[in-house]
Amino acid sequence: MPFGIASFRIGVYALWPFGYTTVERHVAGAPSCLGNALWLILAGWWLALAHIVTGVALCFTIIGIPFGIANFKLIPVSLLPLGREIVRTDQPFAAR
């Protein structure tokens, strides 16, 4: 169940990353840490690598530069999605 929620969190953030950022929730606890370790081994590396490759490919054109930067913003949340929260850019510390 937590991996499904994390997948939807990544999907929503990938759908519209402009104007949003991710912050860590420090109250996530040890289960989040264990889940992140499992996620990193099974899916995180592949997702991060895909975001790096597509981000570099998009940055080759002037029109694609904002989308390439958006792909680079997705790397941390695709590596370790559990224990993170998506907030607006103008209020990154309001979630704490």
C-alpha cells in the first residue's frame, strides 16, 4: 500500500511539477526508511536513471529546457519517495 501511494505521488508530481517542490517529513519513521531502501533497490535506480536520460535529451533543445529541469527535479522523489510530501514552491516549510 505505501508503494502505491508513493507511485501516485510521483505521478502527480510528474504531471505538473511547475510551482511545486518536495520536502522531507521528519516524522515518517523507521518503516519509511526501510521502505525507501527496498524501493531504491527495486525501482528507484531505474526511475532516476530514466529521468537523467530524458532530462539530458530534453535540454538539447531550447523549448525542452524547462521540461528537462522538471525531469531533474523528479530524481530525488523517484529515488526515495517515502517520507516526502509535495508542497507549493512559495511555501516549502509550511508542511512542517
